[in-house]
Amino acid sequence: MLARWIAGFGALLTIATAASAQDTVQVAVSDSGDTAWILTSSALVLMMTLPGLALFYGGLVRTKNVLSVVLQCGAIAAVASVLWIVVGYTLAFGGLTNGWLGAGNAWMMIEMGALREGTTMPESTFGLFQMTFAVITPALMVGAWVERARFGWVIGFCALWGLIVYAPVAHWIWGGGWMAQQFGVLDFAGGIVVHTTAGVSALVIALLLGRREGFPEKPLLPHAPTLTMMGAAMLWVGWFGFNGGSAFAATDDASTAIINTHVAASAAALTWLLVEKFMIGKPTGIGWATGAIAGLATVTPAAGFISPGAAILFGILAGVICYGAIQLVKHRMNIDDSLDVFAVHGVGGILGTLLLGIFLAPEFGGTGYAEGMGMGSQLGGQAISVVIVAIWSAIASAIIALMVSLVFPMRVSSDAEREGLDITSHGERGWEFD
């Protein structure tokens, strides 16, 4: 009898041990639904650059430069992707060291974990998703230097910029770095990491390059507003992955972020059309597209933290304030930020980052502040983070631009600018009409 009891106890112990081991294995396995959503989101975000941003910017330039703009977007996407694998990912999301840069454990994306810490997806999936952000951020800056920047300089500048500006800032805020630790800054999908860095850097480059020939004396009109509207529509849809994917799970957080993304873009586009009606007498297709992008940029840092009602307000404010920023930068200060990168992305990202400090409050439908934080401290943390990142982006971008110009001059010749970059830089034309 005693022998039977001992045998039974042993069997129960074996079953319990096996169950425990099974539970351990389950913890180490990614959630297939969450992983599938992030893989889909990665494709959506890449679509934002190729072809969304390429079409959006391509339609805004003159016919003789459309191919050069599309090619710049494509080449930047390629070089940013390769560098992200080699060293960008580990700089941004490698193991914690001193809070300034990630450790070198993920160089060449080796030693990828079965799970990315804090998520339910493989680290390779996380790295892929983040790569699409590293691709679109430098590509956004193309709008500041169109029709006059030398192709070799563009690629050299963007390659270094992604490693020196983007990757460190991503680590400071998203990688558990010093800024997140000290200030408690929140940035759901890139109001600071993407839009502030790109917007401020674009303004600096526009100042260094100087104005296009003819600006501001004569209008340099978009050659294909229809292409721009198509590109904006692709960006709008792709932004569902940009913001919705930043929830890192197929949950209510993702659907809330997508709802907020959509209504902010809708409110901003309508507001922009209304402002145009009062200011110039007619609503325009370019205005619809620009307004939508302004709303998308503005809601990005807050998409998963605020209520849909707040998102509508974000969109309305984006439509008014970003429109005013264009008038100030381009028409009063005569800075040739050609396609309004700073006024739309920079100002929009900064605006949304600051508004988040207020509308995170539960009484406004927000998700609430972290322990020890309130509206004042959160708003202060958001503001100081924006200032630091803006200063870093401006100084680093100027240094990188001048360094690269020692090898590749920043600007094409006057003759090449007059003839157009399509034929002079690439030996092709965007459009051939017999």
C-alpha cells in the first residue's frame, strides 16, 4: 500500500512539473495575433514612404524634378534599411547601458530574442516595425531641399542623420533611455522621435541650402496636385499601421489609436479647407492633403492615450496652427522649406506632444498620468523633451550637413537647377510627352 502511495505521489509530481514547464514554454512563445498585426503594420508604414510620401512630394514639385524626388525617397528607404540592420537597431533598442545609446548586443540584428521585452512579439518583428520608422523619418526631410539638393549629398546626409540624430533620440524616449527615465516623457508613435527631429532638421537644411531660384519672387507651383492627393490618401491609410501598430498588440489600444488617427486627420482636413475658403476664397486639393497630414502628425504622439473627442480637437488645432506656421515660415520669413516639412511635421508633432500633457487627464477622457505625475509635471516633461530634442536635431544636422558637403557639394549648379534635376542628375525624365 505504501508503495502505491509513493508511486501515485510521484506521478502527481511529474504532472505538476510538466504543467509548470508547459507554462514556462507558453510565456516564451509570442502571440500569433499580435505578431500578425505588427507585421501588417510594418507593411503599412513602409507603404507610407513607398509609394505614399514619394507621390505626395512628387506631385508638389515642378515637372522637371518629379523623378528626382521619387528617387530620393526610394534611395533613402534603401540606405536607411541597410544601416538599421547593421547598427541602427542596436543603437536605438540594444540593451540598456548609460541611457544615451543602446548596447552593441544587437549589431547586425544578431541575438534576437524569442520575445521583445514588454511585448508579445518576437524581437525580429519589433525590429522590423521600428525599421519602417527609421525609413520614413529621414525621407520626410526630402520636402525641405527638393529641386536643388545634390543626390549624393542627400544620401550621405540621410545615412549619417539616421545614426546620429534618429537612433539616439529613439533610444532616449522609446528604448528606456535617460529622457524617459528623468522626465517621464510620453510619445506614443513619434511626435518627438519622428516629427520633431525631421521637422527641425529640415528647417536647418533649408537655411543652409538657401532658396530655390525664383523664390519668393515668382510662384513655384505644384505640377500634379492629383498625385499629391493620392499620396496623402496612402499616407492616411498607412498611418493606421504607424499609430495602431505602436500599441504593439491587436487590442483596444490599437483600435483606439486608429480611431483617433482617422478623426484627427478628418477634422484637420476639413479645418484646412475652411481656412482656405476664408483666406484665399477657394478650398484646394493641396489644402485637403496638407491639412490631413498636419492632423496625422499632430495626433501621432497622443493617439493611444487620448479620447476620440480630444483627437478631433487635435485635428482642428492642427489645421489652424500648421496653416499659420506655413504663412510665417514661407511667406513672412521667406525661408524656402519647399514643401513645408517644418510647418506641418515639426509644428504638428510639437503641438501634439504638448497637448498630450493636458489631454492625458482622465477628466478629458485620457488614460491618466503615471504614478507621481500630474498635468503640470507631465506638460513640463513633454516641453523640456521637445526643447532638448529640437536643439540636438538642429546642431547635429548642421554639423552632418557641412561634413558631408566636404565630399559631396550640397547644391547642384545653377544650370542644373534651371534645367531640372531629373535630366541633369539622373539622365531621365519623370514624364515623356511625344
